Amino acid sequence: MTDEANTPSPSRRALLAAGGAGLALGAATGAGAVTAARTDDTAPVADTGAAVPFHGRHQAGIATAVQDRLHFAAFDVKTDDRAALIDLLKEWTEAAALLTAGRAVGEGAYGGIPEAPPDDTGEALGLKPSRLTLTFGVGPGLFDERFGLADRRPEALVDLPKFPGDNLDAARSGGDLCVQACADDPQVAVHAIRNLARIGFGKVAVRWSQLGFGKTSSTTPDAQTPRNMMGFKDGTRNIAGNDTSNLAKHVWVSEKDGPDWMAGGSYLVARRIRMNIETWDRTSLKEQEDIFGRTKGEGAPYGKRHERDEPELRAMPEAAHVRLAHPDRHGGAMMLRRGYSFTDGTDGLGRLDAGLFFLAYQRDVRDAFIPVQRALARRDVLNEYIQHVGSAVFAIPPGVADEGSWWGRELFTGKA
Amino acid sequence: MTDEANTPSPSRRALLAAGGAGLALGAATGAGAVTAARTDDTAPVADTGAAVPFHGRHQAGIATAVQDRLHFAAFDVKTDDRAALIDLLKEWTEAAALLTAGRAVGEGAYGGIPEAPPDDTGEALGLKPSRLTLTFGVGPGLFDERFGLADRRPEALVDLPKFPGDNLDAARSGGDLCVQACADDPQVAVHAIRNLARIGFGKVAVRWSQLGFGKTSSTTPDAQTPRNMMGFKDGTRNIAGNDTSNLAKHVWVSEKDGPDWMAGGSYLVARRIRMNIETWDRTSLKEQEDIFGRTKGEGAPYGKRHERDEPELRAMPEAAHVRLAHPDRHGGAMMLRRGYSFTDGTDGLGRLDAGLFFLAYQRDVRDAFIPVQRALARRDVLNEYIQHVGSAVFAIPPGVADEGSWWGRELFTGKA
């Protein structure tokens, strides 16, 4: 994706053979970072054009400062050949390292053999890395009888229970694998998912995918808190990307949590939450604020003046969203939220199909998403205005340590 | 949408009464431009945060430098009360002038009466104007028996013929009214459409809407030409936004074209073009280039070296896209294209529902889109990879001259 407009791109393989020198990297976008920096080094990144390091202890795209746009894809694995699946994961990892560095896949969009399909689809040529991160996960379905992984399924990778009010569409739920692509330029995120789907042709198929046009949570508390489609600031008390203490406590799976292959990983819950925005928009300001327990303008908790003031739960209506979801009610459970707003055309009834694509990372869904959602599903007044219509849960393996490794390597080759 | 986080926003009406002084406009984003500058003044704008003038001879969003993101909505009119429709158009116009200036609608998202629904939905609070433009159009359905406009239908507003290969979905086609929202921040574009839909509740309903995540044409020839989902540069020879000669010749309806109410307006053809990207991605580089008649990297026409070299049609394969669509074959007809790439999840068959949302402005569709699309639909090799699945045509009235005027005023009150 460097600006290669006038000359065919040098062969990526030749470059790697020559020690990975950045000959083709004209755009000076930090693409050398493929091996240099590591995900662990990333304090929140500010430069929207830059590349985010791919290799490291944890996968990027979790603690990374939340990018502006999302393309999320869940895949069904169509092969039952374990070796073929492993080959695909190696290919995907190689491509992901290039894409996140702002480079094209393989020989690029026009640098290969004219009689063969190009290795890269080309629509991101000339665009910056745009802080693209690609975060890989495995769903419960991967642990069925096909790949000999049944005894490796983490206890924490539970099938989510049915919550009151759930109205889940199977076609927008589940998946054997997932890739979360976040970038500040949506074309870069879409390009990445599309190329991974292309590489996986015949072995995997896209089960569902979701575009997110605006972030609804940030992991950089100094920045302006984004607003969701209800017009409220969202994620004020989210875990910050540089809060190593809360990341260790609530997000990263530790070595003693088990299984071994998940150490340094996390668990992701994805929920497509449709909002009845037309109904919400006819609700009074007072009622809207009562429902959240915060003011709409400043985002201050009831009885307080500033957004980041500590909420005083007793000052809020009994069933206010902030009160029901507060960690104090759930044994201190916190999640790192990374959701995005979506608008997917219309629903056939003259209403926009819009809402929140909720993404939350946590150390154990049994202690975090499940109890919190149980409480919300039962009592939250917000339920009059929202409906959960898609759901999935994934185990997010640790980061790819170095160029010799690949997504899921520990799962397939390490200790159970 | 200025940063009003700590104080309730002053009443917009009070501000207007006070001469429109920009008391609430803390973000210094040129919001005073609501009345100051005019659309006619806009040479292509570069500052992505700025406001684009709303009032002027032509509507903004046509010759305006193409913004990065799109939310397009077509509406059915649900009332048959002419006065109610006119009231709505006045309300819409008032809101559009505020929104494009980066301001909230009415009393804002939290500045009104607590017991009433807020005037603005709030999710764009704190965001910049982001070069938002709102471009309004009327479809053939508005000229039926309901509003007494039958004798005002422009001859040029024809129902498009069925082209070979069309596979149109009625639910993604047509519409009595349209609003094209373009902005560099998609949240700003979505917010605008959503608020117009909210204002129109009971009188209009969204028939279909389309998000575009990346532009595929530019009206600023000095900038990098964007690439479509096939990986090719698109719109290299598009009409530039400052090319007044070609705009007058090919885009703006002149006074002698008639009807009077359309002078200074244009006609818009919108087509949702689904791309079979999985098939395309398995096509050889040579075949891809033969199909377009341009190289994939540089975008040079066959036999030439540079993107902007004059195409030599005889150097191309007989059925190359560039050759078939070239103005020389269509009496010199040109359109100003403003299309966007889309990706709307999956199609249930493991494939991304992706493609090009084609938007083209022209002085007369009978001389431009129709003959060009006839030629392409019949012979273009590209048809193996694309399918037109949505279609609409709209008359785009001239710009709103000043604060006393409104969208469609000439249609409802002027000469036929």
C-alpha cells in the first residue's frame, strides 16, 4: 500500500530473503515496524496514519488506542483437514503482518505474473497503514470433532446463555474464527478483511461481517469520549490502554488461568445491538438521562458535575443503566469495550437499521459479560429501546511472538 | 455540534433573532459560513474539518470536492397533504443549513425543555462540520396526482429503461425524495440523515439508505485518484469541480433547458452495483487490465505511460470499459461521478455484499447515463463481474438562494 504507482513492486518474498529491508516502503509510514516494535510497546498511538506493531506478547487491536472504523468478520471453517487449516493460519498471519504495516499482500496488486490473479486486490494502494490492527479469534465451533482440539477448549469459552429479550439471528451470530479489523481509514479495514477472505477461499467462508462507522468507546481517557447513536457519551469509565494494572486484572488471561495456550490472550464477546432510534428520538431529554443515569451534554453522573466524577449510585434512578452495570454490583468485574456504531440501510419498515456493535474483551466471560448482561437484561430500562440481534464469543489467543510464529500456533502445537 | 459540553446551548432561534451572531460557535469551524460564503464560491475545499457553504446558485455536494464518506437516503412521502410536505421541506432546509455549518438542530441535544424530546439526536456533538453537504432531490413519484405537480415534471426526469442484465431490487430502488449526505466523518453524515428522518416522522419514511465507506471518484484532479473495490483507479477523467465550462455543458440545467424551476439544478442517477469480488479476485491481472483498458498500478490507458494521458481507444480491446464508456462514442456526453464503495455484510452465501454505489450528476439523463449504460450493458466485459441491483433517478433542484428560501421552493411556487 506504499505508493508504487510508477514501478512494479519488488517481490515481497525477495525482500524477506534479503532480510526484510524496506526497499519497497516509499511512504515512510513506519512499515519497518513489522519486526522492530512490538505490541507491548504501544502506549496509545496518536498519529492516525502510522502503523501499529503486529508482533508481541498480546495481539494488537485490544489495548491499542481505538481506531475510528471497524470491519469485523466471522468465518465458518469449510475444511475438516487440520493441516489445511494450519496452512491457512500461517498464510493469514503472513498477510496480516504485511497489511498492518501498510504493505500489499504477496507480490502486490500488479507486481506478479500477468497470467495469474494478483496477490492483493489493490484498493488500498496508496493509502497509509491507518493504524490497522487485525485481531484473530477462535469460536466454540473450532473445538468440535474436526480438528482434534476438543480437549483444548478453554473452560472460559462458554456458549453464552440466552438472556431475556435476546432476539438473535443465527445468520449474524457465532462463527468458528473471527478477525477484527480496526483502522482510521475504513477502506484499509475492508481491504484487509476482503484479502483474508480471498486467501481463505475454499477453506473458510465469511459467515457474517459488520462495518462500524464510528467508535463508541475509547481506550484513551484523555481524548474526547465518543458518543453512541443515542447521543450519549459511551465508555467514560472504560479500561485505558495503558492501564497495565486493570488490563492484567480484567483483560489478559494469566498463566494460572489456563489453558496454557491462552496465556496472554483474552475473550471477546460481540453483540449486535439494534437500537430503536426512532422511538428513542421521541423520548424526553429527562427520561433519556434517567435511563442512563448521566447527563446528555457533559455526560456527568447524576448528582455530579463532570464526566469523570465518580458515579454516586444512590443518586440515580434504581434501574439506571450506569447503576446496573457498575462493577461494584458485579464483584468488581470490568471489560475493555471497543464497540462501534453501525447503520446498515433500512429494515423494510421505513426505519434505519442502526445501533451498536458491542465488542468487549475480558479475562473470563463467566465473571464479566455474563453476570453484567444478566443484570441488564432483567432490569435495564434501556431494553425498551434496544434489542440484541447478533451474538458471538471468541477466544483471542496471545500475540504472534515473532515472524516464525502464526495465529493459533499455541493452540495447535503447545500444551493443552 | 460545537463543543458545548459544559453549558446548555443557547437557543438557536435566539441566536438567529440576534442576527445570527456565532455566540455558540466555540469550535471556530467557519460555522458563520451559513450566510457568509455561497456554494458558488467553493473551489474544491481541502480542510477536512471545515464547513461547506449551504446557500448558493447550485446545491453543494455536486461540484464540491468529493468528501470521504457517504450516507444516502431515499424517502417515500407518506402524506398527500401538499401544505404538510412544504412545511417539512422548510424544516428540512432550516436543519440542513445548521447541520452543514456544524451546528445542532433546533435547541440542540440537551438545551431544550427536559420534558420534551431533544431537537437534535446528539451523536455529532463535539464533531467538526467535516465538510458535510446535504443535497436534496425529487423523484418521479412526487409528480403523481397527490401534490398537483404533474404538469411540472421535467421531461428529462424520465423513468430509466430496463437495461440488459439489470436485477433490480424494488426495496433498494426509487423514492419520492432523496438526500445525499457527504462528509469526511461518517458519523456526521449519518447524524444528518437520521435527524432529517426524525424531523420527517409521519410525513416521510426512509425507503432505502446506503452507506459508502470510500469515495471512488474525485472532482479534484490534482489529488490522488481513489480506487474502487476492483482495485482500479476510478474517475480519472471525471469532471473537475472547478471546471466551470464542463459543469455548464454537462452538469447544470440551463434556463433554456426548462422547466424554469430546474435552472441551476441537475439530474442524479443512483445505481447500486454489486460486484462479484470473489470472482474478480480470481481473474488474472492481464484480464483485469484488458477489461478496463488501463493498467492496474498507474492507471495508464493502454499504450500510454501515465494515468492522465489521453486514451487511445484503438490501442484497447474492442470491449474495454474505458473504450465503451468514452464520450466520443456518446456524442460527447459526460457525467460528474461521485460514487462510493460499499460493503454491507454478507449475502448468505459466504460472500461479501460489496460493490460500487454509483452516483452521477448530469444535465440530461437522456443524453448521458441512458446511452452510456445502454452501450455498457450490451457489451462491457465487466458485466461478468457486476450486477446492477438498485436504481433511482432524481431531479436535483437549484441551490437554496438565501435563508428565506427552502428546498424545492421553485418547484412548488415558481413558474412551471
